[in-house]
Amino acid sequence: MDWNYFNTFITVAPDCPVITGIIPPEKKTGKSKHGIEYELISGAPYHYTQEELLFEVYVRHQNFPQTELAERGGEIRADFFSKPKACMRASALPKKFGWGIHFNEAGKMALIPMESPQYAEYAQGANGTLKVLAAMRNRRAK
């Protein structure tokens, strides 16, 4: 199954509670999944596909030792993707923290703050070159 988006822009959720892109706060027990997502994508724009990011976040969140990844990485990856996964439309980054997610023609992603001119351009479909999808709502519409 292909887990990646291409030439797509995910807008913030219609009920996103912020008006600018903000860095997700850390938990007392360490980094949250959305904190790891933010760190990876913002630190390396257009480096990760959705599939690569989902797996890397899982590996870091579970604190897999490098030796185990070297020995069983393929098995761990196959097991991880054998179960359904939520896509980036369900990520807290566009749902709660004000970040649009742009996927280029290679399926690599970058974060775009909702207050930026680039966000406005992408949200309008960038002259017909992008598929635009909204992030999932935080709550069901009434």
C-alpha cells in the first residue's frame, strides 16, 4: 500500500484552536509523537515522505536501540505497516498547532505556518498544481 501524498497540501483543521503555527510543547516524560513529527519535518524540510516519517516517529517514540534496528529493522517496519495507520491529516500539527503540510512531486513534506503567504497560496491550490485536503477536525461537527 502506498502511504504517501504527492503534490498535495493539507490545510489546518477547520476547528484548529490557534492562529499561527506553534511548536508543540514537550511532555514531562519526554517528546510526544507530534513533538517528534515537528522536530523531524522542521529540521529537514522535504526530506521525509509520509511513510518514512510515520516509521521514524514510531522508532524514536519507542526508543528502539540502533542494534535492534540493524538486526530486525525490516521485520519491525513490516510489523508496523501491517496495521492501519492514521495519515498526516490526523496529525496534531495541522489539527491543533497551526501547521499546513506541503507534499512536493516526490512526496516529500515540509511544514508551512498557517499565517504565512505561502500557506495562503498553497491553500488555494497554487494555481491548480496542488490537491488541497483539510486536516481532520478535532471534534465532530454538530
